[in-house]
Amino acid sequence: MTEETPKNQQLDDVQRQLLEHLAKSDTSGFKQLLAGVNNVNFVDDSGMSCLAHASFKGNREAVQLLLDMGADINLNQHGADYTPLHFAALSGNTHVCRLLLDAGIKPGSLNSVNRTAAQMAAFVGNHACVETINNYVTQSSLEYYTQVHGQQTEPQIPPSLLKSFHAFVTEINLHPVRIALNVQSLGLLRILSSLRKTLALMCEKEMQKSHDLNELLAFKFHYQGWILAELIRCEEQFKAQHKEKGGEEAGDANKNDFIEVFVKRVLKENKLGQLDYVEYTLRECAREFPVRECTIFRQIATQFGAKDAPPALTILRNAINGMRGFVDEGGYCSTCGAEKPDKKCSKCKAVQYCDRECQRLHWFMHKKNCARLLAQSQTQPQSQAKGAIDTAELREELSKLAA
Ligand SMILES: [Zn+2]
Ligand SMILES: [Zn+2]
């Protein structure tokens, strides 16, 4: 390409329209037009590719379509060296980040001011994107565990479960309830014990690396493995109890009911509203991290020892995923800690949940507080509203007097 040729001369009408649809977030128009296009690898006059545009708009569907059609993740003539992942990180859409990472984009690429995509996301406060990128490991790096090595007769993880295993490992929500529910929904319950061993091995291998060692990931694997060990303990207790209750009946009980027992154990609050079991378990988990001589271990130990220490779950989450600069709007699911849940308790509207299942699992605790929260919400905003009206009335009265 010669310097004299403006890049925008390469854009034909269809390409220009495609970018317009993206700019207007008109996904259906984009889709229709895209169906007749052969080559999706073009750039606009700023050197930004179509994929970069879709990523910047956080348009998950468009990004997926473009990747399916062979969009080049490395096509970039943008002077500032932003990859599509930098743009996705700025958009705040974690799904788009995830699609690009799965497509093989390099998370460590630097833009012209030496910032990675995760650093750009942190800069604009898109914490979930930071976590998605920093927690990412490639599926191919996990294939090792689905293969037979040395004395083994079978792999630790069946190859058919590689995708589920990958989804489990890269999950950013570290709440014990979410871990338990993910194990169930990803179909990993039947390999619980080998999954736990694999995570311990992954932690060990990470800490033995001579370069690119990632302490945070190592600690995360240790943590996930620890929660699985607790889940296994719960399953054993559950089985033993059902055997005692009468041999044949044990078969009738749903064998996954121990997940529910575990979830309730986690969510059980003491009189002060604290999660005793979580606190105890997570402190134990941190103490048992196999490597002492590392920053993350020391950092956690210091925080546990501090006066008025926050809950262990907060300390470990921050240690793995980094501190969040401010409290995010949108709140968290009261059951599994997921961000920005859609549902609220229909009675008190004071607590939020991902879905009916999360609400159902929390009800045994929430039923004690629901009425009180409802009463609070009925008295507080009304008195405030009344206060506001009173001031307005007063002002009106005063203005009448002045007139
Ligand atoms: Zn939830
Ligand atoms: Zn309620």
C-alpha cells in the first residue's frame, strides 16, 4: 500500500453501511447486510476493523457473527494499536471480551501508550472486564488434563468435559454458592473428586513456573479446589445420613440434594448476619495455601490479621481479582454474589437475585428478614417523600406571604 492512498478509498458502500449499522446498534440491519458479504476484514479510514467497531459497541451478536465469518483478530491499522480486546474492554461487555479471548486474541498486547486491555478496562472502571481478562486461561492449556500421562490409565478430566472444565476454571464469580451451582450446571458433579485433584495440581504447576508465574491464578485454583473439597465433604456426610435413615430410602433421595445442603450451609447467617461457615472455611483455605513465600499469601495473612478485617470472602476475592475502586451500582445476588442481577424479591424489593432458583435457595434465610425490610421500605421513602413535599409546601406558603 502506498502512503498516498487514503485507506477509506477501500471502503465500498456495503462496508460503509455495515459500520453505520454498528454505530446505530442496529444489529438486525447489520446481520441482513452481512449475509451478502464475502470479506469481513476491512478497516475504516482510522484503520479500525469492522470487528473492532463491533467490539467497541459491545455488540456480542455482531462480534460472534464476524468471528464466525473469519474476522481477523489481528487486523489492526489503528495508529494507537488498540486490539479488538482493548475496544471490548472499554465497552464493558464481558461476553465480547470472552468471545475474543476464546478466538485466541492475546490479552497481553499493548496499545501505543503501553496499556493492556485489562488496564484500559480498569482505567474506565469496567471491573468485570478486568476480571474476565485476568482470569482467562486458554482451553488448549487445559487439554493436558484430558490426556493420559505416565502411569495413568485414564485422564483426570474426560475429554468430553473439556469445555465445561474450561468454563469452570475461567469463572470470575468466586462465591462458594456459584462454584457449587456451576459444578452442577456444567455437568461436573460426577468428576468432583478428580476435578479437585486437578485444580490442586494446576496450582502447584503454576507456582513452579520459572517465568510468567501468576500467583493470583495459582491462588484461585487452590481456592476453587478447596471449595470442591468442602462440597465433597458435604456429599459424604449427606450420604452417610441417608444410609442411617434407612437403607432402601437412600436411593429415593435425589443424589444431588447435597448441593442444596451445601448452599444452605454457606448462606446460613449468625445473629449478626455474618456467614460463619464461609468465614471459617475461607480462613482455613488461605492458611493451607502450599506456598508461603509469595506476595499473595503475605497480603492475605496481613489482611486477616488486621483489626476490623472485612469478611474473608471479600479479602480473598479482592486478592484474586483486585480491589474494586468503588461500590458498583446494580448490586449483587444475595445467594451467589453475581453482579447486576435482574430479579428482586417481589415482596420487600430490598434484595436481588439472578433468577428464581437463587431466590428459592435463599428463602430459608430471607423469610426472617423480608417483612422487616418491607416495613423499612414502606416507612423510610414515604417519610422522605413527605419531607420533600412539606418543604415545597412551606416554600409556597412563604412565597404567598411575600407576595
Ligand atoms: Zn444468584
Ligand atoms: Zn423479601
